[in-house]
Amino acid sequence: MRRIPSGGGHSLSGVLAAGCIVAAWLWMACPARADADDESADDENASVNSEEGSEDEPTRRMVHWNEYEGRWFTARLGGGFLYDSANYSQDSDSESQFDFDPKTYIRDSRLLLKGRLLFSSRLRYTIGYMYDPAPEKKTWFWRQTGIYVDMPEWGGDLFIGRTKEGISMNKIMVGYNGWTNERATSNDSFIPILADGIQLRGSVASHGIAWNVGLYGDEYTETESFNKNDNTFVARGVWQPFHGKSEDILHFGLAYRYGTDEDGNMQYKSRPESFSAPFVIDTGQFPVDHTQTIGLEAYYERGSLFMGGEYFLNQNAAPQSGDPFFHGGEVMVTWLTGGERRPYNAKTGVFGGIVPGSDVFKGGRGTWEFVARFSYTDLDDGAIQGGKFWRFTPMVNWHMSPNVRLEIAYGYGELDRFGVKGGSQFFQTRIQLQL
């Protein structure tokens, strides 16, 4: 594949963005159709349209303490807060590789604002502002922020701004909705959390098909820790064979990611699924022309039972290092005690968060979720020796209410690096609050 010169990446992204903005405004000139199976034609639209009723109705009102409806826009304030603790027990070989220090810390703190722009029936917006507690950061950063243009004719939407690239169901889904407290090492190694650019999503509801494509550039992300490439193209397709035929969910996904170099270099690294630990697998920077990653997804849900996994194949065009090939993935299984099931959005091919049937703060018991996951990552090939790491993690989540969740996790992992195989035990807890 032809390499996109890094010096022209910014202008390429600008031209693409400008073209899509023009296309978006042309689409906005036409009202969106409310198809029978269109999830965007929901109660939110109904409440917006109700403002055009009686003259006695106020044009501005607070729907709830954190929800506002006005003449020109609606807004809902949300947020999240994660407070973690991590303790470790290392054998002598592991101690010779890295020191894991016990720590209690704020893992994440963020504010979210979402709503509609009422001068067009197609426009939605999202704003994310997050505090990064990493020692080298300790400041606030913009996260998922941009404009959605609803495209019900295509069963999806167009997004312009900062968002997730659209590869890996586990990465695309809201982080607070995951079954474990950290994503697998392979996922964090190969897939950036965010990117700036344009993403188009669509679906063919009658056939259980969802898809997305995206183009991204790094003009505004050069100083961001998630920046991995100068320019990136991502495509993903999902097939749901049981869609419309059964309450069971069978999900197959295939994704592709092409990225040019990052100022001539590339680096893959990950912590051992504990945020306070160091990067135990790390290729270091090595010269590269471009990278290609294939992502495979398979998930199955039947009632309260949920299982599946993902695997990544990563090839690098790096002649000086022997064109190294890396790979890794995870398998998992979860079970809910209250009879609930994890919701699934067929239009985007993404699972959602657990809503317990009983609320602890209203006299209920909440819902317990039992989880087991095995993950593996191999960053060794030829001249690049970034290490191999696997970890087994059994854990318990107590969903006390839709807004409060407690997590207790144990993990055992083995790192093969520096000519030594070291074993470590992980003891982790988390308090999760979200609005």
C-alpha cells in the first residue's frame, strides 16, 4: 500500500473535513425521515417537537436538574468518577523486571454534555472533558467532542470531531460499561483510545449488519498520549445472524486499520491491566513506514450468560526491523445473578452497560456479575523484543444501581521479557460512579 507522506497529512485531513462538512450541511437542508425502525425517532425527539405546541408552553425549561430544553438546543449534563486501589505480590523474577508499588488513586474523572441542536432535526452534539491523573499529566483534556449528523436513510450517522476510531467492540463501547476494570493489554497496545477526524456509521437492520468507516489525522493530537499515527483509515463490519429471529445475540465482527508512521516511528506498549503499574510490554520506538491491524470479534449472549473475545493481528512495514508482526487478544465469560442481560445496540454492533433490576438505594439487592477473562499479547518479533504477557482475571462486579458499581478483581499474570519469566498477583478494587 502506498504511504501517505507525513508532511501532507494535515492538509489531507483538512480537505476531508471540509468536504464532509459541506456534505453534512447539504443533508441538513432536507428533513430526516423517521423510519419505523429508526432508533433516533425516540422520546427525545418527541420532547423536542413538543415545544412547537401551545403558546403558553415555555420555550426554555429544566426537564430535570441536569437536563435542559431550550429554543435552540437541548443539553444533558453527565459525568463519571473512578477511584481505584491496586496491590501486588511479585515473585523474585518479576521483581527483577519491574517494581509494582501499591497505590490508591483517582483513575478517571470527567464531565459530559450531550444534546440536540434544534435548528436542524439531524444535528446532535457531544462534549467530553476529562481529568488525567497520570503523574506526567495531572490536568484536564478534551475527550470525545464533536457533531453528529443523523443519517436515518443509511441507518446511522456522520460524526466530525474527536471520537473513538471505530475498531474493536471493546474499545468502542463506553469504558464505564465494560465487564473488567481495564481493557486487555493487546487492545491498549494496538488501538488508540481516541482520534480526530470523520466517521460514518450505518446499518442494514433487516440483515443484522452494522458498519463504520473513518479517516483521522493528528493535527491537534501531537501532544496527546493516545496519538499513534500521522494519518489513519479504519473500517469495521458486524454481522448478527440471530437478529430479528431470536432473543439470543450472536455477534461477529471484522475490522481493519491502516496507519502511517508517527513522525517516522511507531511504538506499542501496555500496562499489565492495572493503571498504576508501569508499561511492562514495550517495543520502544522503531522506524516504520505504515502499520496494518486486523481485528476479529465474536460474542454470544443468552439470557444472563455472556461470552466472547477479540484478537488482533498487527503487521508493520519496517524494513530496518525485519517488518515485525505482533498479535494478541482476550476471551471472557460473565454471568449476572439478577436475571438481567447486557443490552445490545444492533445499529452500531456495541454492547451497553448493566442496569440492575433492583436498586440498593431503594431497598433492593442490586445485581452481581461474575467475570473471568484470559488475555495474551506478544510484542516479540525479530529485532523488536517488546515482551510477552498473559494474565488470568476472575472478578466480581456489584451493580448497586444504574449509577454506582463496586468491583473486586484478582489477577495472575506472567511477563516473559529480559530473558526472564516473572509471575505477579494483582489485587484490585474500584468504586465507579456515573451520571
